[in-house]
Amino acid sequence: MALECTLLIELEPAVSFVCADGTAIPKGSLLTATDPSTVLITAGDVDKIVGIAAEEKVANDGKTNIGVYMRGIFKGFAGLDGTTVGRAIVTDSNTGAVNELMTADANEEGIVGTALDTVTDTQSFRFFLNPTNPVLA
């Protein structure tokens, strides 16, 4: 996989989540969650993000837990619509590549955090990871 997020400033330690033994998760991947507290790699636009993989998870390695950052300052990559400094960001994995992010529309759910730079498609930028998943409908 490409375009993984890179931790720049750790604000909180990683939290342990469950993951399937047969799943491969590259370090720095944006993760969504299913019940019960099981994480997997995001695959769509505006997924409900729980955090970013703090470590590599190799498929079929016997591990069923993975550390997940839920807050911090990261370097990420912009999707098709880019990002605007100070604006909320969401996943752009459906129209862009996995792990790409874009500026959220007004009243959008699945907020990943806040962009700290203004950039265009595929450029790297800094962002504050602070997942927020309000139900607006």
C-alpha cells in the first residue's frame, strides 16, 4: 500500500484494538472500526475513522491486536479535492487512493481531523488527527 500517514508529534499513546489474524495492515493506515472494537483499513469516502495504525500487522502472524493512534499530528496525502488549512478533513479512498484525505463538505460525518496546510491532489500535508463521527442525519 502507499500514502500511509506518518506520525510527526505523538499527543497520546496508541490504544489496543482487535484485528483479524488474516488481515495485513501497514503502519500508518487509516482505520475504520466494526463491532466489537475491531479495526480494518478504510476503503471508502467519508468512512468513520477511529485512528491510524501505530504498527505493522502482518497477515496470519497470530496477532489479533494492533496499536491505534487516536490523536496526534501526522503527515498525510491529499485526495482529488485537496485540503484547506483549518478545515475538517475526511477520507477520499473511494475516488482517490487508499489513505488520501480531502476537505469535508459542510455538515459531513466521518471527520478525521483538521488540515494544518492547504494543498492539492497527491501533495503531502500536516494534519491534526482527532476523529469525530457525529450523526447529522
